[in-house]
Amino acid sequence: MHSFGYRANALLTFAITILAFMCGIASFSDSLNSPSPSVQVQVSNINWFQKQPNGNDEVSMTLNITADLQSLFTWNTKQVFVFVAAEYETPKHSLNQISLWDGIIPSKEHAKFWIHTSNKYRFIDQGSNLRGKEFNLTVHWHIMPKTGKMLVDKIVIPGYRLPEEYR
């Protein structure tokens, strides 16, 4: 006869093996999902564009963000972290990213939204590189699953330009 400890160990090992197998299936099932989110971001107003006393450029703008991210949610999705970033080039760096707004979407019911807001975080460039600068608004999202790896994707919305003069 096997001892109680041996039987408990066998039962625990079997339970953990089944749990790991179920987590693997859950993670694999997410790879079969092909989401098709839609996002639109518009700059409705440049509130101010100024040069700070230390020489850095700062921009405040009003954004209209319309998004339908419901297709990102599956039964394995815990939440989705989404943020809007301004991306532009300078002579020193080929890619500069500044986060303007972010949010956490806890469920599929909250994944379709429209927001009219000023940038939540300061849009500052170290130097005087922003006058007349073209930039893209990029919407990034991170899908945080209940089990498995985190998925990341983005939509780039090009064609924005800052004013030539400070306001």
C-alpha cells in the first residue's frame, strides 16, 4: 500500500498538470482571435504652443478620441491598457514618443467610447524642435490576459503638423 503522503503528492501533481494544460489551451485559443479594432483621433484645437523659460517647447492640445476596441476582448482578457502617443523625428533622434493620454478598459462593455479631452500628460520637447514639426498620433494597446502572454499592437494616424509660431 502507498502512504498518505505518496497519494497526496500524486493527486497534487495530477491537478497541477491538468491546470497547466488548461492554461496552455486558454493561451492558444487567444492566438486564434483576430481582432479588428477601429480608432480615430483628431486634434480639435491647439490650446497653447509656447517656449518655456528653460528653452523647451510645450504644446497643449484638445483631442477627440473615438474607439471601438470590443474585438480585443475574449473570454481570457482581463483588461486592456490603451494610450495615445505623439511620435515625431528630430535631428538627434529618429523616433520621439510622448504619451498624451491613457486609460484602462476593464471590460468589453467599456471598450466602445468617445472622449473629448486635453492631453493628460505634458507634450514637451527638450529643445526648440516642435515649431512646424509634423507628427503622428499613435494609439497603442496592451491586452492583459488572465493567463498567457500579453499582446501589444497599435494604429498609426499620420498627418498632423504643429504651428510655425508660438501662441
